[in-house]
Amino acid sequence: MRRTKPAARRVRDSCTTCSSSRSASPSCARAASTRCPTRIRSGTRKRAEDAGMSATAGELGRIAAVCTGPGGIPKRPIERAELGALGLAGDAHRYKGHGGPNRAVCILFEQDYAELERDGVKTSGPGTFGENLLIAGVDRDRLRPGDRLHIGEREAGVVIEIHDVREPCKTLRPLDARFPNLMLGRSGFVCRVIRAGVLERGQPVLVVPARARDS
């Protein structure tokens, strides 16, 4: 007797970009990929808990750009801006769900720009992807939610805490037809403000991992 191959079982929430019903077949390439947004959001926490993958205390970078805008993309690089609990002065968000205390600052890394440009994405400089801060010299892949970035003076400067992975949205699609999927895994983080203050291009960025504070 010829055996009938069973239909693929659909997995709820396996891939948020594959269908509007938030479900996908297990054979979906994105659901199986490390760039699936659902996996990115949960996997980022786990990957940093693995031995040798958490941020290094004292890792030092710098602010390559500070960017603000009236909403949407791109944002415009400026020399300095005041940071409050809800974000940068002069910055705004066009869509509901963007912004708020836990998403006050969006950070991206020069590492992300380099990878996307290698994939053929045309950029127009800092702010292209709607980030507030472009950071140089910090390894994106070693950061995780709970890690803090001390910016400027160690004792009196700005402190922001990584809240979650930034989930790229359809706002980015005009930049490239492959977006938002192409940006998965290199879309940066959203952060909350621990200590407000002034942000300026060129300020040093000191990474303080969550585990260092908890020890």
C-alpha cells in the first residue's frame, strides 16, 4: 500500500513575517533560519548566555552619529541632542508602537551598515535606517538585553539599557525590496534611558554587561 505523506503541520508564531496569520510551515526557509524575527527576538537572549558570547566589561566604542527626525526614515545626523526618558529632543515617531519608555532610543552599529552595504543596500549615511545612535567599535553580537551603555563621562554621562532587539518593520521597505527581511539579525536594539543627559557625536561608549552588575 502506498503511504501518503502527511501534510506539514503548521506551527503557531514560528515566523512572524511569513503570513498575516502569524503562522508558518516548518519547511519555511525563514522559520528555519536564524534570521527569523521570532527566533531573533528569543535567540538573542540565549546566544549571549552561552559561554564566551556575552559582552566584555569595559569594551569601549564611540558614538559615530546622533540622529533625529520628525518621523519615518531617514533621520538626520546632528552634532548633539538632549536625551530624556522618552527619547531625544526633536525626534518623533510616525507609527503607534514606536517609541515609549522601553523604546526611547534605537541604536545601530557600523557593523550593520557594513553588512547591509555588502548585500547591495544603498545607504545615504547615518540615519538611513531610522536609528538614533550609530555606534562604532562595539561588537553587536556580544550584546544582549540588560546590558548597559555608558556614554560620555563614566560617572555623570548618559546611561541607556538594551531592552530588546529592534524588530524591523515595513517602514524600511522603500529602501530595498528585500526589506524588512534582509535586515533581520542586524537591525540593532531598542533601549530605555537609565540616566538622561546630552548625547554628542564622538562620545565614548562603555559597555557594562548585565552579568557584571549582578555579580
